Amino acid sequence: MARLTLDEAIEFLQAIEAGAVTLRTPVSPQRIFAGDVTYAASNGWTLVVYVDANEWDYVARVVSDDGRTLSREDAAILINRYTASDEVAWARYRIPGYRRRRCEGCGRDIKQSRESRPRSTRCRGCGGVHDLEEPAAEG
Ligand SMILES: [Zn+2]
């Protein structure tokens, strides 16, 4: 079977950034914390992103709707060539940022709990159980 090309993979990632393709996950990425997050994309493709300490790290795997994947060489190139900004990581991938936890209702930071993988990802105001992080003191 033909391989997925690097251009196709990058075009796909750019469509996600633009919001033309949307992503769904069975489990909130924040609950994974470190490891592979698998997304089902609205165009039928599958995407796996490696997350480290709640930070977007790299694209681990792209599978097109007809089952094609990148060659090993192209997959390695993609890791170096493509990264999501913090804004895109949260807005499109629901990955909150390095060691952050964010409410999936309002996007504000929620207080860290001892639990490394809390069951809820919403603040009290959005129907969850978490307190919001106090705003950082001025000065
Ligand atoms: Zn909230």
C-alpha cells in the first residue's frame, strides 16, 4: 500500500489548527498526563500525540482514513518539523500545558490535586469538583 506523504500529514495538522478538522478523544488528554493520546479526527483519520507532563510533545502517529501511515523516516522528520503552539495544543487538542490542569468548561487553571489523574476535569462553576487556581499575585 502507498505510504502517507509528509505533505499530506502536515496539511492534515494545519487543517486541525485552522479548525477545519476537529478531534475527539475517548479520555480527556489531561487524564493521561504522560503517554500517547489517540484522537479520532472528523475527516476519518487517526492521530496519536505524545504528551509529557500535560504538555504537547510530538506527533507519534498519523493514519489516513484509507489506512496509510508515514514511513519510519518521514515519521521522524515530522517529529522535528511540526509542533503545536500552546494555544493550539489547548484549543484543538485539549492539552493544557506543562504541568497545568485546566477546566474543560471555562479553560481556567484548576488547583492541583494529589491525584495524578483526577476523574473530573471541570471546576465547580462548570459542574466539576475542582477549585480554581488563585490568580498569581501582582509584583
Ligand atoms: Zn470552569
